[in-house]
Amino acid sequence: MRVLVCVKRVPAPGAKINITADGLAIDTAYLAFTTSPHEECAVEEAVRLVEQHGGEATVLTLGPAEADEQLRYAASLGVAKAVLLPIVGADWDPQRTAAAIATAIAELESADGPFDIILFGNESADSGGFQVGVRVARSLGRPIVNGIKGIEVVGDGTVRARRESEVGLEVYALPTPVVLGVKEGINLPRYPTLKGRLGSKKIEVGQIVPDVAAGGQRMVTLLPAAEQVGATTILGHGPDAAAAVVDLLEELGVL
Amino acid sequence: MSILVVVEHDRGTVAPATFEALTAARSLGEPVHAITLGASADGLVDQLAAHGAAVVVQAHHDLLADYGPEAWGDTVAQYVGHTSPSAVIATGTDRGNEVLAHVGAILDLPFVANCLSFDTAGAFDTAGAADPWQITRVRWGGSLLEQCELSATTKLVTMTHHAVEATESPGIASTESFAPSLEPWHGRSVVVDRVERAAGVTLATAPVVVGGGRGVGSPEAFAPLEDLASLLGGVVGCSRAVTNNGWRNHTDQVGQTGTRIAPDIYLACGISGAIQHWVGAMASKKILAINTDPEANMVAKADYAVIGDLHQVVPAIAAEIRRRRNA
Ligand SMILES: Cc1cc2nc3c(=O)[nH]c(=O)nc-3n(C[C@H](O)[C@H](O)[C@H](O)COP(=O)(O)OP(=O)(O)OC[C@H]3O[C@@H](n4cnc5c(N)ncnc54)[C@H](O)[C@@H]3O)c2cc1C
Ligand SMILES: Nc1ncnc2c1ncn2[C@@H]1O[C@H](COP(=O)(O)O)[C@@H](O)[C@H]1O
């Protein structure tokens, strides 16, 4: 089984997001970077699929040269191959990102054969466009369902996928080759082993330079979200505060 | 020109966010058409008319008997192809975003998800693009906003839930039937089975949530939080640090990639208040932080705080509740 997983490098802000002076990016001077949580789970799922069914997993990202870090992190968990679609400067819009990824997948598949399963995150953590995976699947002519919290390969080229809805669970039975948008909670991602980390330093990261036109959505500026600021009432210190807390609960009518 | 609203429903039960989309659509001053997918939604006409739909388009096909992103996407895209509305507005939910992503992909149109508001005056003048919209949308699950410009002949947008308050605009809608041409392959991504959840209080709907973070320290140490939650008729939630450690199931996680909660009160115990956790908790009516660190972001943002060790404070609250009940 050949599995591809697409991830995006994003900053990992803590208590507050600061915007750069030009308004076009998050100030990352003091921030670490990570992979979106949904995609961390997609990487874990890719590794598990290969552990269960054999084959090989590949990770792909479109981003700055530094996104090498996220590719190697995936490799440290058991992904065998990594591909970088290098871009310079600001993030690409979703249409452009999807077109570049679809073109790269076609190139990878013409060299090594089709991917049975391609995994995306449900949405990227930063821009949250909810669409790159769908656009890629459509241009490859493959089925896609988003929000997936369970994947089971049932043989005869069918994948059963589960997603949560307002009322419970929905089940889909999809033919391979298939594309799935995964949500956090589908699994608990593992941590890299020392051996994995050492191995990931040695893999060769393939490069496909993307060349596609911009789409119809252009970022103008980032704005801070409205903050709910107000003074905090300190009800007390330690267990002695219990009476004040219960007074409050009574006042709010939740007791 | 018209505005098309995609009605989100599940086997005929309409999603309330649809009325927000209709309200947003009305503000554009063009006739609003609402499209329902599948015969199970035929009964929604009156509700849609009450919220301002002038025309209800009822798409009928065997493959629309249940939800399927490809069948829904192609149906909407075909109708857009026939009628060229100036915009398509859908709900900023799992389904709404998914369907419009398909429409965008099929028609090769840009799609802007989770909008808060839009300015259609074409304030920006980009070469080659007719009347771009200036849109404010949410990023980072709501921790950050973005202004962007959308240039397209038909604008595809979803409204983030609660961005506009749904209001009625009573009227009478005409109905129109639409038969999309769907192929058997569209059926490959239609729901094949469902498992309904047992009724009961869920994290998303609980009136009280007792949340635990890394400060709780272990899976066992959640027992006093469970006890307090059950005394208050609530449920336990947690931070991602907790789920990442495998202490609790992801279904308990509050935040950007977890559940959005909106209880009467959220008791956040040993949670630092990272922005991705905060966006899931900020709709709580009141927040009480219990933290050893008076400088923690959660303490700064909360309405109330107790500074102290949650392992002492939480059992003391439970004991005080029992004491008063027995008094
Ligand atoms: C893209 C992205 C998405 C994310 N999505 C989510 C999400 O959905 N939900 C989420 O929660 N996080 C999410 N995170 C992670 C988030 O950034 C934080 O890492 C996480 O919320 C921290 O959890 P915590 O507050 O429990 O732990 P910490 O930040 O380690 O805080 C622990 C707190 O406990 C206090 N404490 C310690 N001991 C005690 C004690 N005995 N008594 C009282 N207080 C004590 C400390 O003072 C501290 O404030 C996301 C991150 C990213 C990058
Ligand atoms: N720059 C990128 N490189 C690789 N994959 C991406 C990129 N941007 C988005 N994706 C994938 O597409 C999914 C949906 O992204 P989005 O449409 O931005 O919400 C993400 O969860 C990723 O799996």
C-alpha cells in the first residue's frame, strides 16, 4: 500500500498571537513551529496503515525551505519518503496551493505508481481554508470525505471511514484510490524514538518546484481578534476559597 | 442576479446555521434563492421563506437520499452553472465548508471559508477582477482575523457560526424543482451507515464543564474533577496537553481542534490558557480559573480565579457543596 500525507508548517503560538508591523504575518521571532494537529494525526495514521498493510508512506509539504523540519519530523515517526514543494515569501492561497500539490502528486505517481490513500488534515491550523484536500482530490478524480475519525481498509479496494456528526457517527465506504481529510482524535500520535530521529536526519528530501498561478483570494491584512478583557475577581487562595466558589455557583444558579 | 444559499440539513432536519446564512444573504440586496438537496428537505419551504428565501430550489435525485459531499457538491455546482448567481453562501460548518470546497473545485472558483462579514462595494481595485469583495474571516479557529479580497464571477463563501444573528423576514417563496445529472460514481461518497449517539449531556451542550489541564498530573487525578462535575450536573473537559499524554480521550478536548463549549460556567483547573484552548472555551458565560500561577493567561482572562493547588481546591469545593446540601 502506498500512502501519501500532506502537511503544513505552522507557528505554535502560546497565550497570544502577535502580528508583524506590515500586518501580513504572525510575528514568529520567539515562536517554535509545528505541524497542524489534524495533520500530525494524519501522519500517525499513514504510518499505522503501512505497519498494518505493508508498503510505504510519503510526506509532502508546500512551504519555505525550513519546512524541512516538519518533513523530517514525519520521517522520524516512520514515514519513508519526503517531498518539499519550495516557495518563497508569503503563504500561497488555497487554489494555488492545491494546484501545486495536485501537479506534484501526478509527477510522483507517474514515477512510482499511484497512492492508494492520500491523507490531508481536515483544515490547516493557521489559515483554515477547509479546501486544499478537496481541490486536490477533485483534480485527481478521486473520492474525498473530510472530518474522518476512523479508517479501516476492508480489502477488495474498499476503505471504510467514519466521521462524527451532530447525531452520532456517519460511515462511508469508499473505493481506492481515495483521499481523506483527517481530524485530531482519530489516533494518539506517537513520539519519535532516538533511532527514528537519527534516521530522519539521513533521508533525502525530494524537491518539486511548483509553478502555478495565483487564485482569486488575496490576503490584505491580519487583525487581532476582539479580546474579552475585564478584571478577574480573585475568590481566594487555596482550599479556603471553597466557600466563595460555592457562593458563586449558587448565585449563578448552577447548583 | 441572485444569491444562492445552500441549505444544510440532515435527512430533512435543518441546521440552524442555515438561517444565519439566509440572513447574511439578504443583506446583499439581491433576491435570495435557497437550494435544498434531496426530497427529505422538501418540507423546509415555509421555514426558508420565513427567513427571506424568495425561491426555494428543490434538487431531487436518488443519490441525494442521504448526505454525500460529491453528490451535493456537483448538484450545487450544476445549479450555479445554470443560473450564475453573484454569490453562493453556505454554513461555516463541517458540511457547509465541505460542500462549497467541492463547488469551488468543480468550477475552479475561489472559496472563502468562515467569514464574519463582507463588504461588497469593491473597495479594492485589482487588475482584471470585477468587483472584488472585501471579507473579514476567522483564522486559527477564531484567535485571529484576516481581511482578504475575493475576486470571482460567483463568490463562494461560508459564514462562521454565530457571526450574524439569524432574523426572520417573513415572505412567501416560490418553489422550483431541479434535477441534477449525477452519475453512479457520485454515490461512492454517500453515507452508507449511521450510528446514533445515546441522548444525554455532551461536552458541547453541558451547563457546567470542569476542565483539567497538565496541572492535573495523571489520569487518576481526574477523579475529583469527575466528582465535582457530577455534583454540578456537568461533564469533564480537558486540554490538549492531557489528550497528548493519553490521560483522557480526545472527545473530552476543548479547543481549536477539539470541542467548542458554551456552559454557564467553565471551571478551568490547571490549564494555562493557550490561545488554541481559549477559542474553544471563550463562549462560556463565566470562567473560573484554578491555578497555582497567578500570572497564567487563563487567570488573566477568566471572570473569577482561585490561586492554589487544584488537588486541594477541587475536593474542597466538592466537600463544601456536600456540606451545604446536608445542612
Ligand atoms: C494548531 C494548534 C492547535 C491546538 N489545539 C488545541 C486544542 O484544541 N485544545 C487545547 O487545549 N490545546 C490546543 N493546542 C495546544 C495549546 O497550545 C497548549 O499547548 C495546551 O492547551 C496546553 O495545555 P495545558 O494548559 O493543560 O498545559 P500547560 O500549558 O503546561 O499549563 C499547565 C497549567 O497548570 C498549572 N498548574 C500546574 N500544576 C498545578 C496545580 N497543582 N494546581 C493548579 N494549577 C496547576 C500551571 O500553572 C499551568 O498554568 C493547540 C496547539 C496548536 C499549535
Ligand atoms: N502548504 C501546504 N502544504 C501541504 N499540505 C497543505 C498545505 N496547505 C494545506 N495543506 C493540506 O490541506 C489541508 C487543508 O488545508 P486548508 O484548506 O488550508 O484548510 C491541510 O490540513 C493540509 O493537510
